[in-house]
Amino acid sequence: MNVREKYNQITLKLIERGLTITTMESCTSGQIASLITDTEGSSAVMKGAFVTYSNEAKIKQGVPKEIIEKYGVYSEETAVSMAKEARKAYDADIAIGVTGTMGNVDPANNDSVPGTVFFAISTAKDIYIKRFEVAPKENRLEYKLAVCDVIADCLLNLLKDI
């Protein structure tokens, strides 16, 4: 099943269960929110989303500057904070926070390791955290879709338990 089909399934399951979702995305630049809203009826579940590409944007949306300074913008701690702050901002059942470096080193952040991605999924009961590596891709869209695919698999598993 391709990534678009996975997000169609995710969105339909969210609609069926009456669950809402939001995202705070950095390296995926809103691609997850876009994939969710590709499905008819998604307005019933997508509360809104943040694209926080810069450190400043993350901080403006509630990620404590101290977390970024202590652990780095590319860290589990930042991804968790992104997910928690997005969930709180939109009062959503599920929130995803994702941060990472795609093809090139980020000159603004010394913790940048190309291909390393961190994401967190926050629910009322728990926070699921994952760090993974993305193999080199031809272009930025391929990187984003690869990251979205890993997150989709996690979401599909999570929705079995909710």
C-alpha cells in the first residue's frame, strides 16, 4: 500500500471513530496534514496544523527555547514538545510532531545529521516516540513522503489500540 492509500485509511478511521488530529511539522512542511486532508470528509477530523520550519516558529508555537537549546532542534525532546503543544493548541485527540534533517546539513543548527528524523505522536493516554534514518532520496518531496510513510505505519498501528 502506498503512502497516499495509508493516509486515506487513517483519515477514514479517524472519521469513523470521531477522533481529531493535528500536526506540528518541520521537515515534512505540512505534508502529513496535506495527506490527511486529501480524503473527503477530513474537515471532521483535521483541527488545524502548524508548519514550524524554523526554530523561531517552533518557539512561537510553544516549544520551550530551553528544550531546543539543551537537546537540539533535532531531538526526541523537541518532537515530543511539538506534539504536546500542537495537541494542546487545537485540543485534538492525536497530535504529531516531526523534526529532522533531510538531504543537507542545516547550517543554522549544529545537531543536524542528514537523514535523521524524530517524531512523536501524542494522545490523551501516551506519547509514542521514534527516531529513524531516511535513505538518500532524489528530491525533497521523496524525503517528505518517506518520512510520512514511516509515520503512517505508526499511526495505523496506534489506531488499532484507540
